[in-house]
Amino acid sequence: MEDDQVLMDAFAEARRSWDELIGLQPDIYAGGGNIRRLDLADFARRVEAHREAMDVLAGAIHGGSFEQSESHDRH
């Protein structure tokens, strides 16, 4: 059960970081010619935060009870 909570927490963090990333809408700002270097720096930070969150989520999937329960369910 503890592994399941780790997985759910990792998923929640990945989703939160994605929501923050797409909230910037850099493509829309760039299309209007309104994007600044500071916006791009913020975007880069948020991409990195999301990448790290996805790495943690992948680790939770591969190292947690999720794979064990999946293989157990197949037998």
C-alpha cells in the first residue's frame, strides 16, 4: 500500500507540473510576438520540473507495487 501512495503522489506531482507548464502557453504568446526572454527562462524551468516529475513517476511505476500487481493479475 505504501508503494501505491508513492505512485499516486508521483502522478499528482507530474500532473501539477504539467498544468503549470501548459498554463504558460508560450506558443500563443510567441505567435503574438509577445514572448520575452524572461518568459522563455520560466518556460525552461517548468519543462525541467516536469521532466523531473516524470522521472520520479517512471521510477515509482518501475520500482513500486504497480508492476508486481500487474504481473500478479495476469497469473
